[in-house]
Amino acid sequence: MKNYIKIVLLALLSFGLNSCKKTSSTIIRYTVPEYWDYQPTWSHDGEKIVFASTRNSHPTQNLFRINVDGSDAQQLTFNQKGWGNSFPSCSPDGTKIAFISDQGDGIRSLFIMSTDGSDIQMLSQEEDVLSTQVVFSPDSEHIYAEVQNENGSDIYSFHVGTGKKSRVTFFDWGVANPSLHPNGKQLAFNSGRYGNPEIEVLNLETGMVERITESWSDDGAPVWSADGKHIYFYSNKDEPKYEIYSIEVTTKKWKRITDSPNWDLEARVSPNGRHLTFHSSRIGRNSIVVTDLEGNNRKTLTNLEVTPFIDLIEEDGLKSAIAAYPNDVLDSLATQYVFEEELLGLADELIKTNRNAEAKEVLDYIGKDVNTEHFPDMTAEYYQKLNLEAPLSQSQFFRLVLDKGVEKGRTVFNELREKYKDWIFLNDYEMLMFAYWYHFQGRYESSIDLLHMNLELYPRSHQTYHDLGQSYEANGELETAFEYYKKASELDTISWYGTHSKSKMEELGGRVGYTTEPTK
């Protein structure tokens, strides 16, 4: 990324935000580490935490292990290319770690290894594509994982000894993030049938499904409490940013657990049921955090060398500002994600302390000089909190479509695009999820219209082309479906969406008399 980002930010902060500070004019360097830490999970005895990190191999993830006090970090895997290894899960008997890995080839599969990182084995089949959290059965003999299929995805179990795969869910709407009840009889997961990620529970004995959360927020990555009475998850129910919540399964009563300036995600409950670990972006890049079940006694275990941007703010003004971001870090697209997130955290803190003029300057800077496609809800809703003109946020747009129909949504979308030409106010992934909901209800024309809106914002989104192919095919428009599958396969030659589009081209090609050769 160009040096002008640093220059503009420094000028902005010096001219606007620093004008009100009453303390020393010394600028403290804001250091950014070269890695992120993600997806922590407890060892079987609660003495250690295993997590994914890009340290030593950025941007490829590997698995590490630390003591619960953050000491004695040990690297367990050593991938140097591809996505790497993610979503670790420790077996209850203390002998294995399961995880998702692409091993450098772009296809994410299920692997297991010994707890010291030795004896790595691929457990799933080569055609299986997995991408979210995995969980062991209480007897450590099976692993539950999401596998992508013709319906989007379903939950399957894999036998640890043989790798034999058994399908667990048979839904038409896509599910993810399985979590098994301590008694092994109930499976919590994220459901895609409502247009946004909600949490449902499947009784594995009766086949009955119960909806647990019911909101228009994103309620993700459910995990059971040790006693099976609560489910912990992340949600943006109360604010545009994500925090950790719990819900009592029988009463459906919510409780907010964390309230930090940025995001807290993917909580895991300790084996003794007394603590949570999760990853947090409070200090800029994701770090591993431990709290009690109430979110108190918070302790950050990793990335301690970073000076938190939020902690540089005092009640009477900014104590200091960013002095520099390392050029090689700014050159990373992932850093734009962090940069935007951190500045939004700053805007949030300023609004909470009634420093609205400073908050507006930060938001204006984000909109002008930072890639804002990651957090459209946060940027729009923070402007609205300041009573300033802004487009509908993503959540507000979704509610409008649900209440008044997709045709009305298209009209409003066109108006917003005309009025806010440079504003990306909808997130690619969540628009795709929203369109899925209409597709799985058989409302294919509505799904197609939503996907075309998304394509206007993200013209190179291979998944949008793939999903348009699916919806056109389901609507009986096979020639059009072929063309969209073809475009998806040209944009993406690695992931499931590209390979599935290629196979659909071959299937439809003979029926419509089209060639499957890529467009020149």
C-alpha cells in the first residue's frame, strides 16, 4: 500500500484529533506485529491452549500451543504456503488434535495429528472441502465437520480410526460450525435457512431441530457450556461489531459477555466450565484472550508487544497517534482489513465519549482512504449515530427487502448506488448468504436479483457467478446458467466453487450444445 496512507492519517490526526489533546505532543510509535492469532481451543485437561497463527509463515497459518498463562509457545505444524492449518480441536482423551488444512494445494480437508504435532494424517476424502470449526465426540472416536455439497454444506462425522464418513444432516439450506453437546446427543450448528447465520440444535436421536437464536444479526460459531445448559457464540446483535454472547437453551435468554472496542470471536469453554478463551482484535491484530464465564478477569495471552491503539486515547483527547505502519505490512491486503477495523474501533470509542467531531473525522478518513468493503454495517451505522447522512446499513437493507420485497430492494439499491457511488455498503459474503435463503426457498428470481446486485459491487466475485449459475439452473434457464458457471470457473480454478462450476459446465454443456472451453 502506498505511503500516502501514512501521510494522510498523520495529517488527519495532527490537524483534527490532536488539536484537542492536553498532554504531551510526543508521538508514540504504534507497532504492528507480523502475525495474527486465531481460533483457540482448550486441551483436554485445560492446561494448554492450541491456536492457529500466521507467525513465522505469514500469511500461511500454522498451529501453536501455549500454557494457559501464555508461556512456552510451541509451534506444532510448519506449512509455508496456502491457507495452512486452522480450526484446531483437541480430543477429550488427550491424544489427538483435529484441524482443517489445505496442505498448500488450496483444497481444505480434515486432518488429525498427535498432540505434539507428529503423525499428521489426512482423515477426509480428497473430494471433501471443509472450512469451519470441527469437534470430537465425547468418546474421541468421531469428528464432526462441515462438508460442502450440492446443498451448500452439511455436517458429517468421520471415524478417527478409519476415516469412514457418515452424513449427519440432510438439509437444503447449508449448515456450518458444528458443536456437540457434552452428552453427545445434541448437535448445535449455524443454519443458513433464515437468510443470516442463526443457531439451531439437532437432536441426534429423534431428528428434531430446534431454532435457538432468532434475530437479524449474525450469530456464529456456537459452543456448548460444560453443563450443556448454555451456548456461547459471537453476534453483532447490539452493535455493528461482534462480541461474545451466551444463550440459555431452554429459555432462549441472551446474555452479553464481552464489550470491547473491536471484535471478540469464536469462544471456547474450558473443560472445567469456568473460563472462556477466544480471539480478539482489541489490540489491532487478533490475539488469544482468556476470561471467566462472565467476561471478567480478562487476560491477553499473545501479541503483548503491541501498543493498543484504543489505549492511546484519554478522556481529554488523544494522548498519541499513529507514527508509522511498516511499509511491508501496509502492502498486505489483510492489513487493510485490520487497519479499517482498528480505525472503526477508534470511532466507536470516540462516539461513546461524546467526541463526535473527532469520530466524524475518523469515519471520513475511512470512507476516503481505506478499503471499506469489510465492515459496511459499522461505517454506516456509526454515521447514523452521529445524525449524519449515510446509506442504509446492510442490516437495514436486509430488513427492508424482507419487509417490502426484493423488487423494492432493487429500487432502493439503485438509488443508493446513484447517491453513494463510492460507498460499498453491502458485504460480499453476507449478500451471498442472504441470496441463499431465497434460493433454498425456491424463490429463484429473487435470489438472481440479489446476486446481480452483489455482482455490481463485486464484479470479480467467483462465488457470485457460481451461485447465479445455480439459481438460473434451478429456474430452468440452462443456457444462462452455463455462462455464469463458465465465468466462475475462469475466475477460480482452485476452490470448490471453481471445480464445481467446471463440473456443472460439463453436465450442462451437452444439454445446451455449448463448449466447456474457457473464454479466450
